[in-house]
Amino acid sequence: MNRKAVLTRWLVEGYKRNLSSLPMKLFIFFAFGLSVYQIWSVIFGNLDPLNQMAIHLAFILALTFLLYGYSQKEAVRSHKPSLIDYSFVVLAISAGIYFTFHAERIAVRIPIMNPLTGWDLFFGLVFIVLTIEATRRTIGFPIIVLVFIGFAYTLWGHHFDGLFGHREMSAVEFIEKLTYGFNGLWGSPISVAASFVFMFMLFGAFLQKSGAGEFFFRISTAIAGRTRGGSAKVAVLASAFFGSISGSPTANVVTTGNFTIPVSKKSGYTPAVAAAVEAAASTGGSILPPIMGSSAFLMAAVTQMSYGSIVIAALIPGVLYYVSLFAMVHFEAMRLDLPRPAKEDIPKVSEVLKEGWFYFIPLIVLVVLLVQGYSASRTGFYGLLAVIIVSWFRKETRMGVRKTYEALVDGARSSIPVTTACAAAGLIIAGIMTTGLGGKVTSIVLGLTEGMLFPTLILVMLICIVLGMGMPVAAAYILTAMLAGPALIELGVSVIAAHLFIVYFSIFSAITPPVAVAAYAAAGIAEANPNRVGLEAVKLGIVGFVVPFMFVLEPALLMDGSFVEVLLALLTAVIGVTALAGGVIGWLKTRTNVLERILLVVSGALSMYANLWTSVLGIVIIILVYVSQNKRKEEMPVRATELRS
């Protein structure tokens, strides 16, 4: 296996083993048990939050040490866990049991009057050490480096003078803050992972097992397959469907990219562009309602806003991103003069809908319940039930006992990296909260930008991208939200706009070089240069980097305004992103010259900003460029005839 293939595999799978029969049976036992427990806790359980989180984390840690090796070499060579791995599994389960039995005492204890016992310290350390090792195996070193920097600052930051100094903290107090409070390991990241996120991971697994994945791919092919560059447009639509459900750009790339990338290459796209289309489309799935990946659930927990209100606010920006990406792919196909696929190779929309229209029902159930105010966990469960019910509409798709059992195991397996990342983020947050670093960073950010909004937005964007290069979206979001979110809010940005801004750039770090994990995964499939794929993906997904600035400046893009304001914002923004796509690719009606490209990019940006006069100016410029191009296109055949004569 070459180095590029090894890197791609690690980005997607971590140090994952191919387990032999006995360890696999043990893994399945724990995974099935975790899923059943989670469903029971949502419907029938009335557990203390600490119970819920401790049991969930214990299960996840046990699953991690069974499935993931301590290195890539060991994972490839060995098909069974080592004695150390089994010891870690036993310790994880023991810690979960200990915290479960002592949850009530831990929840009500007063630290000054009830100091930690020796066993408290031991099992607290067990959770800390195992969480760090599990995160290293599943996510990698960058987030672990941040964890240790946070630990060092918390324990020895009292030696600093001035702004960065804080009071001295003993090792015992440090362990207490990490594992016996609700701002550390048991903070909002693991709380969300143990409830909302897990249920939607299960929902996604059930959708896949029911045959919905194949249906969404076929309906994407039927809708876009007949047009020029149809294969890449299919990748855009299919990845939008999958990405909203999976919430993981790299997982989405591997799921849909193994088919869409080779087909796009055969239809005429270069390997780098074919991979970039898949990477950009897969990454965008995490901003597309109704599910939006794990970061949206974390946002709901951090902001104390309903998940339904977040979904509604994120709808227009998500649609704009995919309108732009679709336009980019179309203009690129026109520029390359790609042929249309043969009609007989493309299924009819009516035929595909007739076979699987019912797969839309679970998604409608999710939207309706979320808007009505149901909790995200219960909504996910009802969506899961809806998947099982609709699968029985056709004999070929019915989910029986075996498929249901497999979906429960797959859901638990897919939740491992998200949970370990959230647990590690909780460890970092403990240092931020206990040392007062969050407030200090806000002061530093505002000091560097002199309290000006636009420079502050740029700085927060850079923080998100840098953090997102080394960790999953959920962890990058929660850390930036704690560190830099208050600075945006202090400058008058609404809570939802500030946090969606952070979510966007935490997500799009997946295609931002030099460490663009989604681009790397796509490059491995396309056999292309990862950095070239990353640059192409940024170009194709440029609207994802522009829209957040627009909705901060114009709340109507987040449906914050009257019906007329929102409608105007939507219409002008659609025109704007289409013009921007034409300028970036260099095509509208025909090939653009340098001046036309500049005018399209500028007019696109003006139209996206939902101010009446800027929108009118932008649209006028777009019309002038369009008329100029249309006239030039009409003259081309005449000139060609004159030259031949």
C-alpha cells in the first residue's frame, strides 16, 4: 500500500482493525448493547445526565479499544486486540459502572465538604487517560496536542504574569474539574454525542440498510444525469443527500465518491476536478438541513436554541451553497464542451420515484417533529421507526430482524470517532473554563481587531480553519465557539449568526489546504494530487467561504426578517451565487474575458448582499455581461463562416 493510500485510509478509518471472529463477536455484543441502551434511555429511561454520559462513554471506549489498534502497522497486521487492549476495555467498563453507582453522590456533592476519595481519583484518571488514547487512535495527534497544551496551561499557567496568569491549581483539583464537574469531560460536547448525535447516527445507519442510499443515488442520477457533465451533477446531489445524514465529509466522500469520481473522470473531467467536486459536495452536506451533522446539535446545546430554529435559519445558506456548486459544475461542463450521457443509461425520474418515493417520508417526519418542538433525540427515534415502516412498502427493501440488528451495530460503530472527539473537546474546555481563558481570548481578539467587525470575522474564520485542520467538525466548532464566539456576540452579531459563522468555517476546513481531510480522501480515490484537489475544491466551494460573511451582515439570509425581506434576500442571493460561479469558472453564455470574469465576481458579491441598491447594481452588471456574451455568441457562427469563405 503506497503512502497516499495509507494516508487516505487513516483519514477515513483511523487505526481500524479487521477483527477476527471472537473479537468481532465481542465488538458486536457491545455495539448492539449500546444502541439498545440508547434507544431505551430515550423512550423509557429517566436517567441522571451523568449516568447517561458515563455509560455511553464507557461503551464507546470499550468499542474503540476492540476495533482500533495503537498504530496503523499494528492494525493492519493484527486481527485481534492485544492484552493491553482488553485491559483497557475492562477498565473502561469498570469506570462506567463506578460512575453509574456513584452518580447521585457525584451530582450533589459539595467539593469543600466532600473531597474526592482514592477510588474517585483512580476512576477519574481512568476516564481521562483512556479518552486521550481512544481519541489518538480514532482522530490522531493534533487534538491530543491541544489537550496536553490545555493541561499544561491549567497546571502551570499560574507562573505567567499579566493577562495569561491564573490562580494555582493542584493535581487533585484538576482531576476534579475534568471528571467530577459539568464543564469538563461531562460537558455539553459529550452530552450531545451521547444523546442527539447517537440517535441520528442510528437513523443514518437504518436509512442505509433500508436501501435509501441506493434510492437517493438513483434519484440524483435521474434528475441530473441527462445534462452536460451529468456525472458531476449527480455527485453534487447524491452527496447533498448523504452528507446531511452522515455529517462526516470524509465518510461521505468514501460512500459516494467510489462511484461518482471514476464516472466523472470517464465523462471528461480531470481527476483533480472530479475529486474536488465530490469533496466540495460532501463537505457541504454538513450545512444542509434537516440534519446538518453533529455540529448543529452542539450548537443547539451551546446556544440553548431549539434545533428546529437552527435548521430553519440554516436553510437558505445551505441551498445557496449547492446552487452555486451546481452552477460551477454546469459551467465547467460547458467550458469543456462535455457530451451528454446516453439517454438509455439514465433512469426516468418517474420510474425511480415510483420505486422509492416513500424514502422521503422519514425525512419529512424529522422536519415536522423538529419544527413542532420535539427533542432531537426523540425525533431521531421516530425517524428511525419511520425508516423501518417505509422499508416494508416493498418486498425487496424490508428490514427484518437481521437488517435491524446490523443497523444497530453500524450506528454504534459510526458514532465512535464523534464521541471520542467530543470527549477530548470536553477535556480542553475544562481548562478554558477553569482558568478564565475564554474571556481573555475574547479581549485579545477584540484588542487585535480594535473592535471592528470585519477584521474580527476574518480572525475568527482563520481560527476555525486552523483548528479544523487537526480535528473533526464537532471539536473545532465547540472550541472556537468557547474561545471566539463571545467576541462576535459582543460586537452585536446575533447569537445564531455568530455560531453558524463558526460552524461554516469549522466544516469547510475539511477542504482547505494544506490539511484538507475530505480532499485527501477524494484524491486517494481519483489518484490525484491532494493539494491540487484541495485548491480545486476551495474554488468550487467558494460560496461556502462567502455566505457566512453575508448572513452576518444581512440577517434576512437566516430568515430573520419580514417575508418580503427574506424573499428578496433569497432571489438576489441565488442570482449572485450563480454569477459568482460564472466568474470563477470563466463561463456564462460563452467563454468570458478577464473583464467579464471580474465583473461577474463583483456583481455576484453585490447581489448576495441583500441591500436594495447593491442588489440592483449587481443585477444590472450581470445583465450587461449576459447581453454582451449573448451578442458575442451569436456573432461566432457568422465570423466562422466569413473565415471559411
